[in-house]
Amino acid sequence: MTRNTASADAPEDLVLVGYISGAYGIHGWVRIRPYSDDGDALLHAKTWWLDKPVLRDVDVMQAKRHGEDVVAQLMGVADRNAAEALKGATVQVRRSHFPVLDKDEFYWIDLIGLAVDNLKGEPLGTVADLMDNGAHPILRVAAPLEPGADKPKEWLIPFVDQFVKTVDQASRKITVDWERDY
């Protein structure tokens, strides 16, 4: 079922997980480009929130991987024209619908905003973003803006065991083997 819903009625735990890149086939399926490598959140959630034409929830009838994308059949999207009309819509999923992770796995969204200190206890800043260079994720850590500076100092720290020593989500802190002058 598709329900037109005002943004004020949207759940507070919505997370942007991808966007609709176009139609798939002639029977109303859509192609979604996930913002993660595997698209698991898209595959597990039975309801997505789309922002086109207005933010609303849409029931997912079927979803499956197709190469790097996810393809899905959505309630109320009956043909290729209806699917093409959704091109460019962002797809959000409730955080509570994400699959459970193993002990040492993290969703990127959960790392953004965590404080980052080095092994000496020196604060480097907070995680502003993550990016994937193909080999592994990279933390983009931004320091507070110093007086007289145009932009904050920034470190790009590979998210691998060699450099990332602990991630403590409860205390909202990451400890890294990284010097301030790197």
C-alpha cells in the first residue's frame, strides 16, 4: 500500500540508503542504486520511504540484488511509466529495520559524529564522513575550526585494524593509531 504522508508523520529513525536510478523491465519494477556495497537494508525492509513527489511510505512487494543494484516491485507501481516517474527519488529505510550486524561490524551512519582520539589520548576531531576507495573504507575526521583558519584540519584514516584500534559506540569514541602531524 502507498500512503501519502506528511514529513511530520515520518519516523525519526529514517536513514538514506539509496536512490531510484530508473525502471527495470516493463512491469513496474524500479532499479535502486544503494549507498552501501550490499544493499542489505533495502532487501530486509518491507516498507521504504520515497521523497517523490512527496515523502511517503511504500510497501515493498519484492526486492532482489541485480549486479551492484537492487531491483524491486513496489505496491502501486504497475508499469514502466510509473517506475520511470520515480527516477531520482531517494529511498529511506527505518534504522530499526536494518539487519543485525556481527560484533565487529558497523553501519557507516553509526560512525558519523563519533569522537576520534589517537593512542596518546589527543583528540583529532569527529568522523565527518566515510568513503570507500575500493580496498577499504576511509574515515574522514574533521578537527574543530581553529581561529584564523579557512577550513578545519582533516585526516583521512583507513578503516582497517592497523590504524583503527577501538570503536566504542556506547561512549561515542574511536581510538586510532594516528599522529596529529600525519
